Amino acid sequence: MKPGFYTIMAAQFFSSLADQALIVTAIALLRELHEPAWMTPALRQSFAVSYVVLAPLVGAFADSMAKGRVMLISNAVKIVGCVLMLFAMHPLVAYALVGLGAAAYSPAKYGILTELLPPRQLVVANGWIEGTTVASIILGFLLGGALISPKISGMLLGFDFPMIDTPVDTAPTAAIAVITCFYLIAALFNWFIPDTGVDRRMPSTNPLYLLGDFSRCVVLLWKDRLGQISLATTTLFWGAGATLQFIVIEWAQHALGLNLSLAAILQGIVVIGIGIGAVLAAKLVTLRGAARVLPIGAAMGVGVILMIFVHRIPFAMVLMVAIGACAGFFVVPMNALLQHRGHVLMGAGHSIAVQNFNENIGILVMVGLYTLIVHLGLSIDTAIVMFGAFVSASMLLVMLRHRVNQSHGDSLNLIGLDKPSAGS
């Protein structure tokens, strides 16, 4: 791997670490404000809205300048959102602003891989990026849970700055102050990400042109026989993953008797499984064989349904690792395939923006349905069964569609490994 790749990994680690810790803290802040239960999953929706609304613009933005600079600017927006939450802005609004920064950050983060590395290294690179992200998510959940715990928050609140009046007077606000420091560390690494030298001339800055161009890219990727399969799979994965975050928290409290701080740790266990699956995928799956992992996605849905039979923490930990491993093993090859196919068809920034647009529509829909379930007062077991069945059924439909596509020709020839990437 080129040296700049490791700088990208470091920047991603600290930014993702802060993102995950912040959502745990935002949930604690909502509970401190005695907001209704449906606002907890609505946090994720407020974050995802920016991805959907800004999708026609962020791809062009990511392709308009050096992607390290794009990541730096986007990270600065995250810092502003975090600080505003610290200064009493409502968590839903402040977290939406953090989502705005994340929406611009993502096309640059993934798009730079296709500029920096040749196609043959994309699955391995995605394995490393996902592994780094997994580590940051695990530690982020642990960090968020620890920062709001009575012992750590008590220590943080014990610090006092002479002659300076700060808004840090509760456990969540103390946690947010610490999380802001991690965003600043990420910004430092963003500064040192190398310029790949790829041509960045924008065809137009007219919003109507960008909207039309983005619509063309969405249609192009959905019509592509490999693009539609990988896009459908990653859309399902991210929608399911966002929903599973809140399901695990509620399930851990009702079935296992854990508080928010410990439930956040259990979420980290899921991510350990994702890391295991990601590493195995990077070692065992090639870009040409990416579609062969689709049945693993259906197995993940079955694993989720098994949650209703688990009421002891050791068994819960094993099941969480298994669910995460299934998710990691099938999403890494699909993500690499989608990145490469999108890069071949329309360019790195545009393809990642299309991917984010669709994936966050998936998040809005699936988390929205879970929010409705919470609002209707259905049991957590009912929510788990409905969720798991939906994931398995959706993956079976994707597998069926892939078989239909294969019957119309050799889809492996569409991968285009004979076409060099912009950065090779």
C-alpha cells in the first residue's frame, strides 16, 4: 500500500471514533432532557437526511478539489455540530449538522481509494478501511459508554477552568467536550493526506446541471447489472446496520437488563464480528468473486431473529459476534465491487455520492419503520422478528435478481479489471 493510505486510515479512525461516541452521548442527552422514546431512532434519521438531500452536490464537491482538503472541510463542519450540541442546541438539530459534514466526508474518504490504488488492491484496501472503521466503532461505543458513566463523568466534571464559565455541567456535555478533541485529531490527519494528482475540473457549478448529472448517475448505476446488485446489497446493509444499533440497545435493556452504558459496549461486540468478517473477506474473496457472498446476507437476518431466544449475556455476546461476522463478510466485497464499478462508469466522487444517497434512503426507511414500531408500542421481540425476516427476504430477492442478470450474459466481464483506475 502507498504511504498516503495509512494517513487516510488514521483520519478515518479518529473521525469515526468521534461519530460513534457522539451518538451514544446524544442518546444520553435526549434521555436527560426527558424526550419521548421515538426521538432516539430519529437521531439516526436526522443524520441520514443530509446524505439524501445533499447527494447531488457532494459528489461534485468531492471531485472538485484534493480529497484530503474535502475531508478537512467536512470534518470542520462535524466539529461545529458537536460544539453547538455542547452549547444547548437540540441534539436532533446538532446531530443533523454533524451528518452534513459526514455526507461531504464520505465520497472523499472512499473515492480517494480508487484514485490512490489500482483495482486489484481495492478489496484488500476496503478490508483495511473497514477493519479500521470497525476498530473505531468498537472503541467509539466503548468511549461513549465510558464517558457518560458516573465514574468517568464525575472525574471530567471535577475539572474546572479558573475565570472561564463553560457549558460543561452534566455527564453528556462533559462527554461532548472530549469527543470534540477527537474530531480535532482527525482534522490534523486530514491535513497531511496527499494529493493524488487526479484531474478535478468540474463540468459546471450550476445546481440544476448537478442535479441532472446526479440523476443520470443514479439511473446508470441502477441499470448496470453488477452495479444494481452491489448497490442494493450495501443499501440494505447500512439500513439494517443503523436500525440494529437501536434494536440492540433496547433488546439489551429488556432481555439482558443492561443500562445504556453497557448496551453501548454490546454494540461494540457486534462490530468485533464485523471486523472478523471484513478480515476474512479481504483474505478469501476477490473482486471477481464478490457476488458469491450474497447468501451470507440472508444468514444474517436469521441470526437477528435468534436474538429473541437469548437472555444471558455470554450467549448474547456469541450471537452478536456471529451476526457481525456475517455482515462484515458480505459487505466488504460488495462495497469494493460497487466502488470499482461506479469508478469505471462515472468517477469516484460521483459513484460514492450515489451510493450514499441510496444507502441513506435505506437508513431513513428502515429506521423510520422502527421508529413507527416504537411509537405504536410493539414489543422489542416483535420488532426483532420483523426486522430479521425483512433482511433475509430482501437478500433472497437480490440473489434471485443476480441469477436473472447472469442468465443474460457473463456479468463477470462487466467488472472491467482490464481498465486502469485513475490513480494507477
